[in-house]
Amino acid sequence: MRLTLARYRTYGGVANYLRAARDLLAGAHRHDDDVPAFEAAFARWTGSPHAVMTSLARVGIHDLVRAYLPRGGRVLMSPYTIVDVVNMVLAAGATPVFVDVEPATGNLSPAALEAAVQRLPSGEAMVLVTHLHGVTADMAAILAIARRAGLPVVEDAAQSLGAELDGRRAGTLADAGVYSLGSYKNVNAHFGGVVVTEDARIADRLRAVRDARPLFPTRHLLRKLRESTVNDLLGAHPTWGLALFPLFRQAFLRDWEHLNRLLRIELDTALRPSVPAYMLGRPTSLQARSALVQLPRIDAHAQARIATTSRYLAALEGHTGLALPPPPDGLRHVSTYCAIQVRGSTEQVRARRHDLLRHLARAWRDVAAQHLHDVSALPSFRHLGGTCPEASRIAGAVVLLPTYPGYDDEQIDANLEAIDRWR
Ligand SMILES: Cc1ncc(COP(=O)(O)O)c(C=O)c1O
């Protein structure tokens, strides 16, 4: 048995850092001349007429909410997402209206959306749909409800670059779509995002807003590069398997919270009513060049993740303690992770998930819990109203099985054998 591979890895590999170093020396971080070439290639790749690179996916969401709604408008959205997406809606001057999710996927529930639309007070509103874990939401039903009510729909495809529905890319199924180019995403531009839309006026508006911002300062770019290089080195084979995983495994099994926290994400659950200044930059050529060379690999990587997920799902079918996501169907679900759930009520699932993760750690498997919250239930957001029981349950239930390229059959089978012994 080889050493345990890490739960997460950044995309792009060593070549991505070497390219960044070369581009830094050439000064590509001081201009954005290469951004239009990336945008054109991305638009071609998605089949959408307009692509606008943004500083981050979350800032793309902020700018789209501003473009579609006047201040005080409402955004119907799932609370099972990153806290900052909700913050961006608030920062754009809108009010989130939390809508519960589907039990199997954690994506927006059409039935709950229909009910929320019926209850909407007068005034302008829009729908924000998240395709979580690379699994496409039920867009036909969601679009039908939104169209009947005359609401624009934006897709948060930050986790779903490469997913498809009926031959069309997730992110191009509604009025506008947002993708993330963060370091753990399948196109890693160190940080960044892209918005696609068929509406030239929306694209022009987003571009004008972005172009009024200053280029990202070099120190910010260097800090992000340093962070992702360090994370990547620490997570690399064999550093992780030989030294760090044994340490973090011990920390997890012995509840050493100060170390456990280092592997957790979404620790900051504060409400932030404005966009932090450091997020409001213009993406540079360094990021655009990095993203451009990774585009041709998206579909092959998606197929590899789909194959991995199919292997997990075939073996786990019938496991009485687990609920499984819908199977990937061709390129439909790109399966950023294979997001399985422990079964049980909201009161039971957290303890059961912890039990599964402890069991896996004892078996030397490095597997992560999904750390997203039901944002509607967080103390700083509760005043916004809306209870979402499914979002609360699923936030305690999901375990993310790795699917990244290079996570090989031996590792997958070791995960499966360990899970099979947990009932
Ligand atoms: C569902 C979802 N939406 C939005 C984002 C934000 O992406 P970015 O970090 O590029 O702002 C993320 C990032 O992980 C995400 O998972």
C-alpha cells in the first residue's frame, strides 16, 4: 500500500508555478493585456457569446446582483453555500431570501423555490442557483418557475466548470453564470473568476465596473502565490503521506483543535456588509495566461473525475449507512468531489459523520467533511429569516471523497474498503 494521498490538491501542478514565476519576471502582473484573449477562448469553450474575467467568482456574483437588481431587491438562493456568497448579495444592497435544498444534492429545491416565489412581496427579485459539488441543479424546473415569475436567473458554477446538461455547459443555462478560477478549482489561476452571459449589456456593464478598479497590487498576487505554493508543497506526495498526514491524523483522533482548525475551511462566519477592498482588483495577465493554458484540459479531467465517482458509487450502492449523490451521467455531473452523505436526522448526522471520519482516519484514509454551513442558521445571518431544514441536515451529513486527477484506483479502493467496514 502506498502512502495516503491528500484530501485536496491544487490544480495546474508545478508548471503553473513555473509559468507564474516566468510571468512575474516578464512583468505580466503589471498589466491586463492578456485578459481579452482568455475571455475570448473561455467564451468559445462555453459556447456563450460573452465572458468577463472578474477578480473572484464571488465578486462576479456581487457585480451581477448589482446589474440585475436595484438596491433592496431580493435574491432567492440556497443557504448551503460559502458564507461570502451571501455576504456578496448583502454587499450588493440586496436581501437574501433563503430557499431550502434537495436532499440528494444540496442544490436549490424547485418545490421550495415555487413556494418562496409565491410568498415574495412586491419588488424586484432574482434567483441564484448553485451547482454544488459539480452536480447540476434541476435547471428545467427552476427556469420554468423563474420565467413564469419574470425573474432573472444566475448560476453559481464555481464548483461546476465542465459540468453539462443536455449538451450545454453548466453556467450557460440561464441568464448569466459565474465560475471560479481559485487554486483548488479545476482551472487554477491562483485566484479569479469569470462571468458568462448572452446579454451584451450585462457583459458591458460588468466590464466597465471591473475596468474602473485598480489592477491587483503585486503584493496581493505574491501573497496568493506564496499561499498556494506552500499548500501545494505540504499536500504533495510524499510530504503529506510521510509527515503531515500522520500528524493531522493524530490531531483528529485526539481532538487537538488548534491543529484540526488548520484543515477546516469556512471558519469565518461573520456577516460582512461590504466587499473587502483587497477583493476589488482587476485581474492581471499573469492570471489570464495561467487560466488560458488550462482550458484544453477541463474535459479530460472531468472525465477522470466522473470515472472515479462512478467507481465510488458502484461500490457504495446498497451501503445502509450512506445516501449517495445522483450518478454522473456522461459529462452531466462533473463531480468536483464525490459528495456522499451519512444517513440520519439533523440531530444525528454530525455525530455519525464524525464517527465515519474517525473510522477512516484510523484506517489511514484522509477524507474531508464538507465544511459549508446552512448560512440561514448561523447566528450572524439568522435575522434574515427563512428556515431550511434540509440545508441544516445536509450541512452535517456530507463527506467529500477525493476525485482529483492523480487520485488513483489504489487510493479509491482503500477508501472503499474502509467505508465498507463502517456500518
Ligand atoms: C459554491 C461556491 N460559490 C462561490 C465561490 C467563490 O469562488 P471565489 O473563491 O473564486 O470567489 C466558491 C468557492 O469555493 C464556491 O464553492
